[in-house]
Amino acid sequence: MEENKKEVAPEVPVQEQPKNLYCMAWHLQSLIEDVKNESITNFSKPCETCKYLKKCDFDFYSKTEELTKLTGVRFSALIKKI
């Protein structure tokens, strides 16, 4: 039974995983609302009302690592062009 368990990415401490995924979802929700309202996206807006505001290092791209590991989708701002 243990063999079938999906392995968690070891580089991200388990206690940080929910915060990182919450961050991604909160930013996505804000982006969707801005698109619906046809307004210019304010990337820092979700941080202003985030429940993890006092504990955050505001390094958004480091938080994308967990989602990339789970999905295989890389974020273009992190991909170096050669």
C-alpha cells in the first residue's frame, strides 16, 4: 500500500506546501476577477488581503515551485531564454 503513495516534493517543507498553493490560488483568483472586470491586473493586490501576509517573504516565484512539481507546468518568468 505504501508503494502507491504519491511522493511529495522533498525540497519544499510539508508545512510550506499549503501556503504556497494558497498563494498561487489567491493570485489566480485575483487575476480572474481583474479579467472579468476588464481592469489592469495589480499583481500585489492579493497580498494585501492574504491570510499569510504577516508570515510571507513575498517571493511569489519561489512559491510556484510546488505547483510546477505537481503539474509539470513551468512559469515563463522563470524560464531562461537561450
